[in-house]
Amino acid sequence: MQIREGLKIRDIAGEKVLIMQGCVGMDMTRVISFNTTAEWLWDTLYGKEFSLEDVTRLLTERFQVDTETATADAKKWIDQLIQYNAVE
């Protein structure tokens, strides 16, 4: 999978957010807030193909957490991106 091109994290009032536009004529806008780890993953993986295993590896290398915890966190991050149609 890969983060969709053209999506950018914005700094709004000190918060890192991604604004996903919805349908024309309807207010379907979604705002996704990023913590520092989620933003780091986004910046690291933007423009690259990646898998659950890649995200898990990045988390274990940077934060020295066990594989089970990193896999659960990676899955949550990826699931959020999928939910908001931010990956293809």
C-alpha cells in the first residue's frame, strides 16, 4: 500500500492534522489528528510502498518496543489510514 499522493499534514493551531474532503454539496469533511509518532510514520513512508511488516519494523527500530506491541500499533495506524481512504 502507499499513502495517496497530494495528501499533506497541516499544522493548525499547534495540532498536526490531515483534512479529508468529502462529497461536493455535502459536508463530509473529516479531520484526522496526528500524534508525533503517527506524523513521523507518515513523513517516513510518504511516497513509498509499505506493508504492516514495514511499519512494525520502523516502530521497533525507533522506539525499541517489542514486536507484538509494534505490530498492534502499526495495524491501528494503517487501519485509520484505510478508514479515511488515505492509502491506495
